[in-house]
Amino acid sequence: MRVFTAVIAIAAGILILGGYFLQGLFPALADVQTLLLNWAIILVGAATLVGIFNLISVHTDKVRRREKGSTYSAILVICLVVTLLLGMILRPDHSAMEIVMNGIILPSEAALMGLLTISLLYAAIRLLRRRTDLMSIIFLITAAFLIFSFATLPFANIPALGTVGRWVTQVLALGGARGILIGVALGTLTTGLRVLFGADRPYGGN
């Protein structure tokens, strides 16, 4: 059975790669690639639905048992069901869905981002208490500087402060983010090649 699943995974990987690189020589590979990708999308959608139903089941069971934090679980389930029903009945481009998006979801995300910023600064301060070195000091100074650069404060209108803050976010931070994405891409490529050659078999429990 494990050999059978390995053969299916390797064959699917080779066909999809062939659809990318050899579709000029073998046009039929493009159709096979599209078919396999559509199957993968369907499987991902089904897995997402299973995850949503599992989330609802876990939190409703938590509410039924009246465990700690069950109030937040109830709010989560109610908001999830209401949003799902509104999306199914009214469609995402309806004005009511835009009101929900602009009046509830976006402000909640903005509040969470604000809390994340404060938590980041607090974590930097705690880091200095446990490990005081050059990198910790640079991390704290950078976090505090960026907060003061983009916050709505009287001294935030200094042009040089905003210019340096934008340079840090658009040059240094963006360069680091691209480096991380390159590392993720290389790791994904390596993992895919190992699965393609049968060295790793995550679908078989190994």
C-alpha cells in the first residue's frame, strides 16, 4: 500500500512538472496538469470545510461543558455561522457584507495589529531583562523607533523621522522578508524533490 501511494504521488508530481516545462512539446500535459490541480483545489476546499466543522464542534463542546473561556467560544461560533450564512445568502459583493467587512472585520484586524505592536515592544523589553546584548538593544531601539515614526504623535510630523522609518521598513525589513521567502522557497523545493524521488513519504505516515 505504501509503494502504491508513493507511485501515485511521484507520478502526479512528474505530470504537474511536465505540464509546466514540457507543454510546448506535449500539449496534452497541460490538460492533465490542469485536471490534477483542480482535484488538488477540491481536496484543499474539502479539508478546509472539515477544519471549519471541527472548529465549530470543539468550541460548541466547550460551551456545552461551560469550560473556562466558553464565552469567547460562543462568540466565535456565532460570528462564524452568521458570516458564513450572510456570505452564502447575500454573496460577498453585497452592501451588507461590505458593512460587515468595513465595520467589524477591518477594525478588529486593526486593533489586533495595534496589540501586536505593543506586545512586540513589551517582548523586546523583557528580552533585555533576560539577555542584554547588542542584538537585543538593536531590536528594542528599532521597534521603538518604528512605533514613534508612524504613530500619530506631535513629533511624528518631522520629515526626517518619517523618511528614515520608511527606509527601514521598505529597504531593511523588505530585504529581510525577501530573504525569508527565498529560504522558504528553497526549503519547499527541497521537500518537494525529496517527495518526488520517494525519499520522504509524508502521505504514508513516515
